Amino acid sequence: MSVLKELEKLQAMRSELEAESRSLREQQKELENSVLALEQEVVMEELNKEKAVIEELKNSNKAVKDSIAQLEAKKKDLESRLEKAPQTPAPPPPEEKKEEAPPQPEEEAAQPEEAEESGVTVTAIEGEALVESPEAASESPKKQEKKKRRFF
């Protein structure tokens, strides 16, 4: 009888393991279904995000297209206004005229040549006396004459 008891014991163990196996398979199936549902939710969220981004891009593109259309219309309007306007030649740019004062015999000789080369012209006004600095007044006329001749 010990064999019979052992057989019953093994059969009981088998039925327990089969029950556990069924329970584990059911748990596995439930988890697979749950994972599938969550994956679908994640995909739906990503889908909705993509749709939102696409919609935003469409709106942005539409705004830019509208702006381009307005600018093109404005450009055409301005071009047509230019074509309709009387074509008057643009005035030539003013030329720089070098107005030279009548030469002053003494003062012209006193001016250094370097001043003329740099484009600067110094002329004295008739009827007005030159103001000398205090330093120049203290110098002798000979020194002043030497300074004038150094330029030549």
C-alpha cells in the first residue's frame, strides 16, 4: 500500500501544479492584455501629439503664406504705381565745386604749399586785422620772417 499512497500523493501534487500552471497562464494573459492596452494608449498619446504638432505647423504655414501673399500684392501694387508715375530723370548728384577766392598777393605767398596739397585753403578777409597770440607778439619780426620762410 505504500505504492498506492505514493501514487495518490503524486496525483495530488500534479493537480496542484496544474492549477498553479492555469493560474500563471491566466496571470500572464492578463498582463499581456494590460501591456497591449498600455501600448495602445501610449501610441494614441503619441498620435495625438503628432496631430497637434501637425496642426500647429499647418497654422504657422498658413500664416506665413498669407503674409507672403500680402507682401506680393503690396509689391505688385508698388510696381504698378512706379510704372504709372511719370518718368522724370533723377537730378544728377551735386558736383563739388572748388570756389577759389581771388588771390591775395602777400597772403598767398605766405601760405605753405602743404596746405594746398591737403585740400585746405586759407584766405584772409580784407578789412580785418589778424589777431596775434601773445607768444607771437613777443617774438621779433626777424624770427617770424624765418618761420614763414621755412615752409618754402
